[in-house]
Amino acid sequence: MIHDAQMLSRVKSLFQRAPSAERGEEGERRAEEFLRRQRGMRIVARNWRNPRDQREELDLVGAEGEVLVFIEVKARSAAALVPGFFAVDARKKQALRRAIRAYLRLLRVKPRTFRFDVVEVELAAVGEAAVRHFTNIPLFPKFFRP
């Protein structure tokens, strides 16, 4: 009977979800690693917050050649019902626009071009995480200038 209880405890621990903050940090770490190794991107900021409004946050800011890249990372468990890409809804995009505008205003030298990407990290209970990189997601009007 004890053996069955121990086995049940081990199985339950495999399927328990990690706390949200830990899952987010793990997802950001994996996304940053992926972008550096697979895409050759240079990360210039991680978890940047607007000094005037701490609620406005950018997960990652990268540079790919002359292009400044703002990256939203969405970490999900493999069993999640909604993929991370679709979690970046209209409300989240509005918050990201505010944060990106604030970031761009603080730069002394404005970038010629910038874009918005989403990186979806699917965390598995065991093994490697699946990383999907969605580039150049529409966020601003066509002729937007910071």
C-alpha cells in the first residue's frame, strides 16, 4: 500500500503546474537562448519597465542588424488550451504599444526600423521546450513614427 501511495505522489508531482512567475521566467530564458542561437539576435534589454509607469513592461528587446525588435514571450504548458500567440489579444497589444512608445521616447538615437515579435514557448513536463517565433506582428499603423 505504501508503494502505491509513493507512486501516486510521484505521478501527481509530474503534472503539477509550476507557479506562473517561474513558468514565465523559464519561458523568457528559453526564448532568449533560442533567439541568440537560432536567429543570431542580440538581446539589449530583458524585462524592461517604463520608469514612469512600472506596469508597462517589455519582456525582451533585441537587435537584428539595424532592426530593433520588441519581443513578447508567452510560456505555456504543453496541455494549455490557448496557444501563447493567441494570448496576445487587443488589450495586451494596447499595453505593449504604450510600453514600446515609452521605450522609443527614451532613446537618444531612434532606430530606422523596428518590429514586434511573439515567441511562444511550450514547456513540457519532461524534455525540451518547443519554441515558436512569430515575426513582424502588426502592432502600429503603417506610417507610425515614434
